[in-house]
Amino acid sequence: MSARALEVEGAFEFTPKAFPDERGVFVAPFQEPAFTEAVGGPLFPVAQSNHSRSKRGVVRGVHFTATPPGTAKYVYCPRGRAIDIVVDIRTGSPTFGRWDSVLLDQDGFRAMYLPVGVGHAFIALEDDTVMSYLLSGSYVAENELAVSPLDPGLGLPIPEDVAPVLSARDRAAPTLAEAEARGLLPSYARCREIGEELWR
């Protein structure tokens, strides 16, 4: 498995080797030695796994968890294709306001690690795109927040031939600047502290 640091500090892309044969394919989308070497510590204790299926054009996000408690994620796409996006919304971060994206699909089996406090979004490029997540925290509705994926200040890479399909919650989400002005965004220093606590 190879690892690549993304433009958002603390986020990584992981690409495993696949083993196809006449029966199909075998692949390990998460491998602890490669993860630990790249990130600097083991994967967080898993509190919840999520599974979503989306039609082409669905945009989910930009979602984040109030910090504390914060949530780290490990995401991959076992079926279909999606542009997976990490957005640095941590105030005080050296990469605040930046984003990076990875094409996740059923051919490359790439995965993304998102550290505590960052925003996460994806754009489904095919019908029946499935996304699978491991999370460090359980879902608590009042802790789940969002920034608009259509924020022109972010300029997320939504393809021109995709008509974005958003939930009512995501359509009403504030821009990054509005969320910052309202005091909704997490602190980079606190996010780092919580991330280190997860390793311990």
C-alpha cells in the first residue's frame, strides 16, 4: 500500500495493491502498518461504520463534527466512482481554507484518511455509488454541522456536466466565511489534541 499526503494538513490518500484472478479481485483497503507509517500513529478506535449509496450527481457535505468531540474518518468506495473531498475548516491551521480531492472508485480502491476537525464531502459520478466509512465517534445529530459545498469561495471541483443533488440541510448550509463568523468552526490546536488522544 502506498500513501500520499494531501494538501490539507494531516489528511492522506492510501492506494492498496489489488490482486485480480479468474474469480474476481482481492484487496485490503486498510492496512495498519502503512497507515501508522504515514500518519504517525495507529487508526483511531472505531466507534461507528457508515455506508451510503448515491445516484449520479449527489453531493454530500461539506460535513463536519463539532470539536470537541470531533470525529476522524477513513473512507473508501467499494462500488461506483466519487470525487472525495477534504476541506480544512480548522481555524488556525496552516492549510485553513484549502481543500484536496481524490477519485475513489471500485477499480483503484483508494482510501482517504480525514483527521479530526476537517470537513468532508463527496460527489457521486455514477448511479449506485457506495461509500464506506470508519469513524472515531458515534453520530450525535446536534454535533453534526455543515458548510455549503457550493460556496464560491471554496470552489470545490464539481464537474460541469454534473447537476448537483443536495439535501435541504446542505442547500441551507453557510459558506465557510459565514460559519467562521458565527463561531461554528473548530480550532486547529484543539483538533490536534483530540487526534493525539485517540492514538493514546
